[in-house]
Amino acid sequence: MESQVRGGTRWKRFAVVMVPSVAATAAIGVALAQGALAASFSVSGQSFKVTTDQLDGTGFVQYGAIDSGYTLDGKKTAHPVAVSAFKSATIKNLCQSVVTPDIPLLGSVSLILKAGGGDTPVEAENLYIDVEDLSADATFRGIDIGVAAKDAAKGPGIAKGDTANPYGFAQQADSVTLKNVKQTAWATTAGTFKLSGLKMSLASGVKECY
């Protein structure tokens, strides 16, 4: 997560990195009005961490893909991901964090987003999350494991622009409940994203959701 950035003053780079991270790290944090385009863009050189008390989703599908992007010093790279997609989802007590390392005079700077902590959860439609690592307590309803990705019709389908094998392994379910979620992801998109009680803050040092 803490890719190294070396050299002299990087204030312009800091601005370029931190501002897009608010959008590109929307893992369940900030709306991207891109419809269902998942990783059709090049991902940034920063993964991000997300926690939530509970995610309830309907129309679930998960398949493998490759996210192409850049390191923080501009080199091209690629990341294998498991894409978790939902036709609709509600998310309780969301926390999302991303760390920009090695800022001159400041060191590391952490951006933290929180939402859905009250009585109204975060709501999303056509949600795609490109996950590198996930832990949770999961309950699936009407699950099919081992379906070809192109035939996983319970979810929103393979996102346009995703580098994924349509004949590869996938799983799908009518609905899913994930509790005590901890995940590291590279990208998220959603057709719509409604955030209740959104709060964003910057902090010096490494301060992550987990």
C-alpha cells in the first residue's frame, strides 16, 4: 500500500494523487457516475482499505479480472483482482482510507472517509468492487459456485471494459450479507451512490480503517 515516491519536492504530485484518490477510492465511499464501467479506467498507484459493519446486497456475482494502472512513480503495472458486483447494496458504518507516502516535510498523509454511521446506511446501485484482499462473515442465499462468468445472470454481469475471461470461474447468489468486513481494493464504481452522514478528513501519518 505504501508505494515509495522518491526525489525532490512533490507538492503537485501530492495534489494530483490525493484529489483523485477521493474519487478513485470510492470503494464504498464516493460516487462515480460512470454507470457500470468498473475498471475500464487505469487504476492509481494506491490501493485503499475499507471496513463496514454490514453490507446487504442483492443480485451478487464475483469473477476474476486484471486491473491495469500505474505505480506512484508512473510505471505501468497490473493487479489481479476478484470483482464483487451487486445490483443493489446497503452498507452500514462505512470507513475508507488511503495513504499517500513520503510527502516532503509531512511524511505520510492519510485520507479517511466515513458514512452510513447513523440510522441511514449507504445505498448503491450497480456496485463493482475490485478486491485484492477480503475478510468477513458471509451468508449467501441461492448461491451457484463455478458458473461461467458470462452466464452469471443473477448479478449485473461482467462490467464493460473489464479484463476478464467470460468463460472463467465465477460465483453468483440471489443475495448476500457480509458482516465485519475488512478489505483492500484497487477500484470501485457504481451507477449511483447515496452517502448519508459523509465525513472526510486528512491526518498526518498512517491512519487506516484497519
